Amino acid sequence: MPKVARTLTAALATLAFAFGCSSPSTEADASTDGGADAADAADGGGLGFTPSNIGAIDFAAIGPIGDLVLSDCGPQIRTGTTPRAGCDDPGKDYQAFERVQGDGSKVMVFVARNITIPANAQTRVFGDVPVVLVAQDTLRIEGSILAAANNTQGVAGGFEPSSGPDSDGRGPGGGKRRASSGGGGYCGAGGKGGGSDAGLGGTPYGTPELSPLLAGSSGGGQYGGAGGGALQLVAGRLIEIRNNAVVNVGGGGGGAGRGGGGSGGALLLEAPEVKVAGRIAANGGGGGGLGGEGGSNANDDSNPALGATDAKANGGNGGAGTTLAGADGTTNADFPDGRLSGQGGGGVGRIRVHTREGALVLEATASISPALETACATQGTLRP
């Protein structure tokens, strides 16, 4: 905070005290300030900008924070009634709390001074609400963080399939179920199933800015692939995704027999500077096949997840790269109405990056899918 502003704050505090009013403390533990001065932390401006979906964070009020390294104890990030990040419960190196978004939905927020995922560490996200990681200074990923669906299992708010055998997918872009099943949609539409009575793919939803932060939708049918999770990464100075690092919020592959692929999820990056040398992906899952084979889970690069293959009919590939929509399943000629045909692939999710200048630093080794030249991976500037 500039000296003039700091002087004005002190003067206002003195006046408030003189009139019997309380004023917020301007003292902050050294472990919480991440290089910002105490006044910056006290007025909620420790990041220097307002993060999307969660509003300003008063670092002086949330409790002590330190450096969170997600490497030991079978690294995980878990939401729910007992949220946890890594080895220890909240209260020392990090704090965890819920915030309500503008649409009334909840996200789980984890806050530390610095957050690091070392090389070779694989951090998985569990739970049924979107996750926001906030580093007051730097968030660095050298290993991987996965908020991707695993077939029918969703994480970080990703919608799972319905339990009924002839049910549509769940979520705003859930795939439809008829004689065959459509894939889930998000930014890209889901592919339709094979046959004349095909289930249609889910339609696009959400905003490019990812406000609110919404996860992906499931494919149609009881064994539809789950939608990819929703993950927001925030840092007061720098987000760095190093070479060979992975951030994946992809959709799940549709199950064998009547399961459409799940859509990709959502990834929002917010920091004054964002450097990407690794792989970030929000791809769709592949569509299921006739009976014995399911579609593939979404890849963490620009290659599409493959739909199930069979001599009679194939599931559609998931969206990836510059191909935003999931592919249609093919028709079994023996059952032209769509029975025992291929199921549709899931469409891509959304990626958004907010920086001070409105453009991230992209290294030659980087891979972003959906591709930055599409409407499903976009950039903007930070909010004051």
C-alpha cells in the first residue's frame, strides 16, 4: 500500500477509536503476509486484485498460513465436511472454507502463502463441489493436479450419470438417452448416439469468464461418463505450470453399453503473471460401445479420447484441441434404430486465463486443449 494511503488509513482508524468505534487490526503474522505489508493484508487487498467467484480475501482475518507442499501422504485435495489439502488438516500451513458464488452454488477455497506441487507428485481432487486454490504469492506446479472424471466417477463438482437405465445425463449439458446415448456438452456440444432414435448430445452452457465456476456434465445413460471437475487457481504474484506438469479437468469415458462420454470441466487461472510450459486440458470423454467396451477417459493433451470400437459400431471420440464437439456414435446396421449402436463423445469444457496484461506466457513445450485459438480457451484481465 502506498505511504499516503497507509497514512490515511491510520488517520481514519484514530478517528474511529475516538468515536468509540472498533477498527480492524492492521497486525498480521509474518507467516501470512507472503511479502505484502500488514495494511495490504488487513484491507483484503493482499492479492492486489479481486479473484472471480470468491471475492476479496482478508489474509489478516482468515488465520495463519504458510507454504503448502502437496507431495506426501498420498497427496490429495478433499472437500466436504472435513476439507483437507495434503498431509495435515487446515490451521497451520493453509486455511479452508466455503464461499457462495453469485448463482448460489458453493465452492471450497484453500488458501496458503505459497502452493507447490513438486515434480513426480500427483495431486488428485475429491469431492462434489468446485475447488479454488489461492496462493498469496506463488502457485507452482511441477507434477500434476487432476480434477478429471474417471469413467462414471465425478470430482470437484463434475456431474455423475443418473442411476436409471434409460436416464438422461446430469448437469446443464447432460447427454440425452434414447435407443442410444448422447455425450455431455459444456463449451463444445456432445455428440449424438448412433441410429434413427439416437439420444442427442448435450448443449453448450456457461460463460467464457467461468463466472460462476461450473463443472462438466455427464453423458446420457446409466453408464454415462461423468463431467470433468471445476478448478480455479489463484496467485497474488505468479502461477507457473512447468515443463511436463499437468493440470487436467477432463471428462470421463462412457461405459460399455449405452453410456455417452462426459464433457470436459472448467479451469480458471488468475494471477498477474501466468506461465505455462506444461499441459492443461479440459477435454471430453469418449463414447461407449455396444456391450463389452467403454470409451476412454479424456487425455491431458490435444489428442481426443477414443470412443469404444467394435465390428458393428463405434462410440464417438471426445472433443479436444480445435475439435470442440464430441463426435457422433456410429449405427449398428443390424439395429438401425440405434440399439446396440455407438454412443456420442463428450464436448470440451472451458479454460480461462486472467492476467494483468491479458495474455499468458506460453512456452514452446506448452499444450492447451481446447486450443487457445478457439472460443473455449480464452484470456482476459484481472479485476481490480
